[in-house]
Amino acid sequence: MTVNLRSLETAVPPTILVQPQARDVFASQPGLTRLGQRLVRTCFDSAAIDTRHTAVAEMSVDFHSEDPVFFDVGTGLLLSPSTKVRNDLFTVESTKLFIEAATKAVSACEGITAADVTHVITVSCTGFFNPGPDYKVVRALGLNPSVQRYHLGFMGCYAAFPALRAAKAFCDADPHAVVLVVSAELCSLHVRTSNNPDTIMGSSLFADGAAAAVVTARELPATGPVIVLDEFETVLTPVGEDSMAWNIGDEGFEMVLDSYVPRIIDEHIVAALEPLLAHNPVVATAPYRDIHHWAIHPGGRSILDKVEAKLELTEEQLRPARETLRNYGNMSSATVMFVLKHILDLPATEARENICAMAFGPGLTVETGLFTKVSPLPLLPAEVDGGADAVSELDVFGVDPSEFESAIRA
């Protein structure tokens, strides 16, 4: 029995932060030292980010409020609301994203309706409320009130993996289970002005977004690709417990993101991958770049640079992660789902393509997954590099390649 991720959809709030504009706002805040101003410009300019989305409409330079709470566009000052004010906005705005992403994922899943969903798993580390997002999703989508609900809170950027792993476990235990996994993060609620390098780094990277997936082992029709969830592993690096953390302060949540993190990942990523790749001896003994796709959580540009160099991956294999970072920033747990979505939407070159996925978070925790992208239809030889391989794929499906191509061209 295989457990498949059968649909994957994303959602973002409408307000867009343009990185150079955000940099100038943060660099012009009173109280910044000359070193702080220099750090702001360096962090924002080197982040490899063009745009980010935020649920805080006030953060736009085009938004005018008579009673600003987060940003006064008239004076250009970043304000510092209490944690309660920030969390109140999380309650309203994250609910919209949870519901939008969940609705899109269920609608996009062939052969599944809302009535089929048996489990809901929600994920977030950027706010709290109760009845929580799991409840809101059940009510908004009209799911069966007896749906089993779970919420993974405050785990950090790697939390999509425990959610997908739990979804797979539910489906392994019950072949009829249909699990809706939804992650939504409003990281921008907690950015602020500061001379602290960790805070400046966080302000330059973090953004808001949501993603949702339908996971099931049911035999269903599929006209598009699906992702088989093969294996998961969790590893704690021997160092780095204090290098990445997420704490609750009086004026929002406080990020600890040590500049040493990329070096820790560089030194320990190979060992962290060993337990995962050991599940597939063929993959384990081949060069890393022989794995078709790499869904790497883009925690920052330097992390991607370290992983690419250490594993000797190609620029193309890093493209889904780098483009996600460039267009959306770091949306914590939702980010790797955006990367997987990018990979899922890529044209297939083979019927079955390996995916190695990973994300990092407090601990320092390395979550990994080994998946397979399965495309339902063989491709035309002329449209694919390595046409001979594609022809053999047609044979596997019992199709005469010439007849198939003629039928498509007709």
C-alpha cells in the first residue's frame, strides 16, 4: 500500500513587501546604531529575496490608517504592539489563510470531496487561539463534525514534516483515511526594529503564507502527478541547541537565528541524511545529485548555498527552493510545502522521480523525507531529453510509441 499526497495548494495574503522598500524602512528607524543600520542593509540586500507577503496591511507604504498599530506610513516609524495585539491579528488573518489553502486543496483533489475527509492536521508556530485552526477548518469546509483533529503548535520551520508523517501513519493504519494537512504562518506579525543581529536577520527573511495537502492511500483517479510519501526521518545535530530558537516576548515572539546555523548544517547535513537514504540502498550509494529533486526549506540564502555545495547539487536542483525564497521569503513551516508545490508543477521527464526533502528548526532539528513524484502519463520522446528512456517507459505501459505520438498529434 502506498500513501500519496494527491493535491497541494498554497495561499498568501494580498499585501506585498518589496525587499528594497522594506530595507529602507527598517534602516531609517530611530535608535539604530551605525552598526545596526549597516546590518540591516547587508541582511536585506543579501537575502536573495525580491518580494514577501504579509497579513499586516499597514506594512504597505500604500496603506494609510488613522490609528496605526504596526507601521505609521506618515512618519515612517515601525511601531511595537503587544503580543496580545499581534496574536489577535493572527486569530483573524491566519484563519483566512488556513481556510483558503484547505478549500483549494480539497477542491483540487480528484475523487475526493469534503465529506471524505477523516482527519485534519493544522500547523503553526506564529500564534495561538482556541477553538483553533483545526476547528475553524472543519466548520468552514463543512467537514463531518466527527473528523479527528490535531494541531502541531510552536515547533518551527520543520513542522510540516511531523504533520505529513502523522498523515502517513493515519493512512497506513486505515487505508480509507483521507487526511487534510494545513500549515499557515504569519511570521511578519513579529518583526520589529532592533540592533540585535538575530532580530535584524529575521526581519529580512520572514513572511506569511499557507499551504494545504490531501494525503490518502485510497485508489483514486489522477490526471496529474502525485507524490508518494515513502520515508521520513528526524535527526538532532550534536550542537546548535541555542543557535535557533523561538521564544514568546512581551512585544511579539522573539527569534534566535545564530549566524552559525549555516555552518552547523554544512558540518552535519551528510550525517543527517544517512538514516533517510538508508531506506533505499540504490539511492544511498549513488551521488546526491542523482536524486531528481531536492525540496530544501529555504531558511536563508546561505543555508541553500551550504547544502548545494556540500551535496554537490546542481543549480537546477536548487531552483525550486531559491525561487520560493525569492518570491515569498521564509514562511516557516509552510515554506517547504511551497517548494514541493513547485516540484509537483514541473514538467515530468520520467514517470517516477525521486524527491529528497528537508527542513531545519529549533534543536537543531533536521527533518527529512524521501518521496516519489509519480506522473500518470508517459511523455512524448521528442519532448523529453533522453528519448530512449521515455520510449522504454511507453513500453512499460504497454503502448506502441509511434501509435501514441500519432494519436496525440491528431
